[in-house]
Amino acid sequence: KTIYNDFLKKQGDIVSGSVHRFEKKAMFIDLGKTIGILPAREQSPQDEFRQGDFIKAYVVEIKKTPSGPEIILSRAHEGMVGRLFEIEVPEIHDGIVKMMGVAREAGSRTKIAVQSSDSKIDAVGSCVGMRGQRVKNIVRELGGEKIDIIRWSEDTETYIREALKPAEISEVRLNHREKAADIFVADDQL
């Protein structure tokens, strides 16, 4: 019960442990007080861990089972990227820079939209850090996954153009009723 309550508080947070064993394609992670499960579907294609390796993972859910609590972990969840940015970027932790959205294709690319509540602070610049150090630390933790940091905008068309940079967009046709957009680009920008 104590372990269940401890980990319930850590749901949506990052925990650290060491790879204990493999079963089928799932990894069992020693979290100190208990063992967490990192199912194959929650692993990033970039991940290559061996028994004894130190690992960080995102706590997705805690289930009660007859044999005790079951802690489900993930390294593919978009929440992991969000938490890594909160840890690495003090401006996000302090609430000056807000993450407005995170989209992730684990192992390939993540796009994170940010906005600053202080006009003197550049939201994108604070996430990138001096010489890119803050974002490099996150990229290293994610095994080289590409991260695009986008300036968020309330104007949908501007936001779409920012999200698809460096591609040059010819036209954006918004369909507000279906919450969809048709985007037109030249062949060399595809």
C-alpha cells in the first residue's frame, strides 16, 4: 500500500532505476522499493539497454494487482519530453515559459510549442540554452531524437507555418468546422 501511494504521487513524473531483467520484449526496471515494467510498446526505437544499465522513464500508470502494485513506465510517451524540459529549463519550471503542446514520434522527432509570459524572455531561446546545451542534454537522454522547438501562436495559420519550418509554405487553407488544414508547398519543399 505504501509503495502504491508513493508511486501514485510520481505518476506523470520521471523516475530513475537500473535495468533488472528482460522478459519477452518488456524491460523490468529496479526502482529501489519495487520493480517497474517498461513494455515493448512504451520503448523508443532508439533505446538499447542492457542488464544493469541506468535508465530514466516516465511513470504512465500504477495498477493495483493481487501481487502488489504494478508500475507501468514509458520512454515513448510525450509526457517524458515535457518533464525533461521542465527539469532542464528553469524558465519552464518557474512558469515564465509555458509548454503549449508536445507532439512526439518516439525515436524520430518531437515538436514542442512554447510561449513566454514575459516579453523580455525568448521562449525558444530559453529552451535551446547557451550554445544549445539545454536541448542537447534532452536529445542525449532520448538517444539522438530530433527536437523542434516552435514559438506558439494563437493564430492557427501562423502556428502551422512555425510548426512546419524550415519548409516554405505557399498556402494554408483552414477548415475550422472539421479542425483541419490543407497546406500547399512547392515540390522542393515537400
